[in-house]
Amino acid sequence: MAQHDDGGDNAAAGSAVVKSEPPQASRGTAVIASDAFENPGLPPHRLRVTDIDPQKDRTAERRVYTLFYLSIVGSILAVAFYVAFPIIPGDTASVRLNTLLLGLAIALGLLSLGVGAIYWSKNLMRGDELSEDRHLTRGSEETRARSIEIFKEGNQESGFGRRTLIRNSLLGALVAFPLPGIVLFRDLAPAADPVKQLEHTMWAKGMRLTHDPSGTPIKASDVTIGSVFHVIPEGLNSKADRLEEKAKAAVLLMRLKPEDLHVSSGRETWNYNGIVAYSKICTHVGCPVALYEQQTHHLLCPCHSSTFDVTNECEVIFGPAKRPLPQLPIAIDSEGYLVAQSDFHEPVGPSFWERT
Amino acid sequence: MAKNSRMTARRSRPVGRRHPLATIALIVIGLVSTGGAYALFSSTASAETTSAHTQASAEEGKKLFASNCATCHGLSAEGVNGVGPSLYGVGAASVSFQVGTGRMPLANQGPQAEQKPVQFTDAQVQSLADYVASLSPGPGIPDQKYLQGNGNAATGAELFRINCAMCHNVAGAGGALTEGKFAPALSGVLPAHVYEAMVTGPQNMPVFNDKNLTPTQKADIITYLKYLDKNPSPGGFDLGNLGPVAEGLFIWIFGLGAVVGVTIWIAAKAN
């Protein structure tokens, strides 16, 4: 059904598109449906410079084959660079050079191939407009009747509708076969109750606060005013699932002047001489909150700029977090090391469905 | 006969002190001995006069302080309420960092003191540091052995990631803080200034005392920063090392721009 428009007979072009009548508005509706779209037909054909001027035609041809030759050069260069500039283990500069040159050469090979092909088709291939008719989605009556007939024949020959026992047992089997998958995949979830795991961390009464990552305990006297210590619980490094535990138990330790702290009732014993410990896990989506400003006492989360005020028990003063950071109650042991009084009194980190 | 005499002439070449190289050897020996003696003398001399020298330097520093710093920090560095803090106990390290990086004297009150061209010579910075250190004990100028960048870069990188990267960016490119404050980029910062910043906690940076990060660990961090300075990003153009924001913006503007441009070119009719 495709037809070429050679520049002359425009009226015929596009006229093969089936015109549909505008939908008739039912009585009583205010919609005016008389603005049916008129087929404007194809614009007049315009000859390209390459169609008119043989000189231009030759230039275009030269450009296309030059681009294809460039593509060959690029591909060969890529191989040559790969051999000539290998990646030397341990030398990052060689990685950089290797990838840069390979990328440039392969880009040259592929880009000039593509650009050449497009340029060829735009400037040198036959350039007149073409219109192709759409056909209707609905099949002919004949086809429709025949397809119904095929279904009926299939049913008759297989006995699907007649042998009900076979049919029903097949349906049953199809329902049953995904069951093992569901049961098996269900077991990929953590064996223990995830709610319990989220509610508790490693911290326990008497557990020492230690340096991240070395695990050496911290004395209260080491924490001078303005200091910030990144803390992990004692014994974390020897745990098999240390990363999971660290993701919950990471703590930030700061020392402020005791008079700067506004302590609410019930938390009077949770700090030690102005040394406070807060969970490092943001209550928004769990990023490590560790940008501590020692003059303003603001704690900033790097992900979404939630800001917590350390002087006011880490209440949220800006950003999307909804709850203050949980505080870890601390004390010192007989040797002067900082220890936890207990676990956190609430789940750390972001909200979850069953959080109470 | 003539041949014979030429032979003897060749055999009796000047040797010993008449050798032409003897003059050069003599000059070298002379230079080395006088130079060595001078070095020996001057080092013992400096060791003997250190305290006197510091004393003189502190005197000089006091004059500099009175004319450049006292407006905000008070004539005897006691601080002016609401303008400038007291400098008792900040130590020589603080002065060396703040004045040595050009942050002090402050150009104007703002969210934080910004780095600008250094206003004093090294000797004057040293004098100011000596003066402030003479007021009250505080952290001193770091030992040269921690500033050489010969520590363990891998340990330094881990410590940097845990203690510094949240503000200064894992590649030391710096980052934003609250209300116009920011953590500056660390490339090209002198090791002494990095060390002093860790010890003193300038402005809103927390203090990392020697119990938190030992001097060796600080040296490791300095080694890591030096490694970053020396080794360019293996990925090529690093776009400021800002991560997904800068990279996303770049590909959004230039990548999508190129795609749009090529699409328009493909769809446009040829002339």
C-alpha cells in the first residue's frame, strides 16, 4: 500500500488514510463535535542540494566513506591502545590512561559508523516523502468466525470441556506448583523475629565504649570539651556479624560544658560530666549522623540535612527526621572507662511497621 | 733521541700535590670543613639560645598582636565579649593554623572565617604563636616527624573515612554544613595545618585530641591526604569528587543535551 510521492501529485498523498466520521454527540450534551481534523496532505516536495548539484553529491559521498574509514581507524586504534597501554596492577594512572584511550577509540569507531550511516541516508539515499496507510485493528468477519471455529475445534479434539476430571486436575496442578516457591522464598527472610532484632542492639549494662575501628576502650578523661569520638561497643570486632551489629550500635560521643546541656527529668544520670552518647543512625532513613559542629552543637545528617540539637537531647531542629536520636545512658567503671548503663531505651534508626 | 725524551716526559706526569686535580680537591676539602664547622657551630648555638630566641620572638609577637589582633581579642588576649574569644590555652598550634592559613585576621564577621592570602610572614606567624603560647599552655606546633607523609596510607584512609569523611568528603573535597558554614577542601593543605586543625578544632570542627587520634594516626591521615594529592582519580575527570549530584547534573545537561541534539539532527531534513 506504500506509495511514493514524487513531488507532483500531492492531492492523492495521504488520501488513503481512512477518514473517520466525528462521533455524534448524544442529545442533551453541550459538546460540539464538528471540528474534525482535516488531512493537510504532505508538504510540497523539496529537492536537496545533493539532488541538484552533482558536485555536492560527490562531496557528500566522500564524507560518508571518510566517516566509515574513520570508523575502521577507531576500531583498530582501540585494539592498538589495548595492547600498547595495558593496565598495570597497582598503578591507578595506567587504569585511567587505558580506559580513556579505549573509550575514545571505541567512541570514534562507533560514532563515525553511526554518523556516516545517518548522513548517507539523509543526503544520498532516495529522498522523497512516503506515506503508508494504517489498517484497521478489527479483523474481517471472516477471520473472526474462523478463529472462533479454531477454538471450538481445539476444545472438541482435546476433550478439554468434555473430560472434566482431566481439566480440573490440571487446574489444580497449576495452582499447586508455585507453592514450594512461596514457602522456600519465605524462608529467605531472617530466621529470628526481625522486630526483636530491630528493637535491640548489642549494648548492655557495663559494656565499654570503644574506639571505632580499633576497639580500644575510652577513658572519660580522654574526652575533652569539643571532642567527638566515633564509638563501637566492646567486642564488636570479634563478632561474626559485626557489620550488622555495627549498623545498629554505632554511637557518637561528645563532650559539652555541663551547663550547656538541657537534661529532661529521668535522664539526669544518662550523661557523665557533660559527656553524652547518641545513636549515630538517623531516625529518618538510617544514614550515619556524624557532622558535629562543636560551637553550635548541631548534629547534621549528610543525606537529607536533618539537624539535631545536642544541647536539647538531639531534638530535630531541621529536616525530614521525625524523632530525636536515641540516647545511650553512660557511666564510668572503677577504672575510669566509659561504659553503657543499658541498651538504648527505644529502637534506633528509622521507623518500621511494627515499631511501638 | 727525540722519541726517548717524549717517552720520559710522558712517564714523569705531575703526581701528588702537583697534580691538576689537587687544587680542586683542596678547595673541596676546605669548603666541606668550613661548612661543617659552621653547621656544627650554628646548631649548638641555636640549641643554646632557643629559649632566649623564643623570648625575643614572643616580645615581637606581642607587638604584632597589639596592632593586629587586640581589637577583637583584647589587649592581653583576654577576649572581647561578643566579638572575639579569649586566646588563653589555645596554644601555638591554633595561631599557626588560623594565621598561617590566612583565616585570621578576620576580614568580616560571617558564618565562618574564610581562607584568604596570608597576612604575615612565616617569622611573624611564629612570633604571634610564641606570644600566645607564652600566655598559657596549649597545643604546640606539631613535631616534624608526623608531617612527612611516610605513615600508613591505608590505615589513614580508614581513620579518615570514620572521623573526617562525613564533613570533608571521602576524597577530601569538602562539603556543606548548616547555615552557610562548610568544611573546606583538603587538597594542597600543608600537613602542619592539617595536624593543627585536628588538635585544636578550629571554628566548628570538633577537637581530635591525642587520645582520640594518636599522633601516629594523625600522621597516617596526613599520609592518606598526601596520597590523594599525588594520585589523580583513576576514573578520569572527577567533577569535584562530589559524587552523584555533580555526576547526575553533568550527564543531565551534557549527556541528555547531546542526545537531544543528535535526535534533532537525525530527524531534520537535509538541505
